[in-house]
Amino acid sequence: MKDPCQSPRPLALSSVCAVEECTCGVLHVTLGMLTIHLHRETLALICETLGEALQRLATTAPTQPGNVVGIGTRRFSTGRPS
């Protein structure tokens, strides 16, 4: 099936994911070989849920040096060994 989207505009890029905005307004979130198409509201709820999970991990798991994840300017320890 051919993707009807034309010239998506890059919004953010990291070593693990990329986010682009399509001309139709849908966001393309790419994680490795997987791309999901989401509306802004859905992506915001996913980010909120992931942020909540990271906060809980930070308060329940022991801190391991060199094993920190971040969202924006907030940093959380995953508690898992490297």
C-alpha cells in the first residue's frame, strides 16, 4: 500500500526515534523499522503515560550509574544495569 503522505516535515530526531508531521496533519513516529501514524492528542497521551512510568521507575528502582533516560529536560534512572 502506497503512503499518501507527501513531504512530511521533520519535527524531532534522536538516535532511537524520529517524529515528522505529514501534510495531512498526522504525526509519523519512527522507531527503528516501525513507523506509527498518530494524531497529536494521541501522541501527547502516550508521552504523558511514558513520563508517568519513568517517574514511578525512578522512585521504585535502585539507581544504577550510567543508566539514565530522559524526556525533555527531565532525567530518570531506569534502575537496570547497563
